[in-house]
Amino acid sequence: MVILPRLARSLHHPALAGILGVVLIGIGIFGLASGDIAQGWSILILVIGLINLLRLVINKPEAAPPA
């Protein structure tokens, strides 16, 4: 699951990478709240999801190139 957003970005599907990043963030928050996932793994999954979303926001292409 952690590798899928990177694969989606390499295949040039940034929306899919963003969705998978949101899913990772949800899994990380669920793991922290419920205790079903170890705290260290939950934080790692949360950080990876945030990195994927930040890359999506930072590398967002503009609609029209400047003239």
C-alpha cells in the first residue's frame, strides 16, 4: 500500500497518487486512534501519506503556460 502512490506518480496518474495518499493518512490516523497498528508504524504510514499529498500540491501543473 505504501508503494502504490509512488507507482501511480511514475505512471503519471497524480489524482490516483493523491487518493492513495489520503487512504494512507486515514490508515495512519485509524492506527493511532485504535491501537490496532503499532504506534511507530502508524506514524510512518501517516508521514508517507503526507509526503505524497505535499508532492501532489507542490508539483501541481498550471492550467496554461505563461505567455
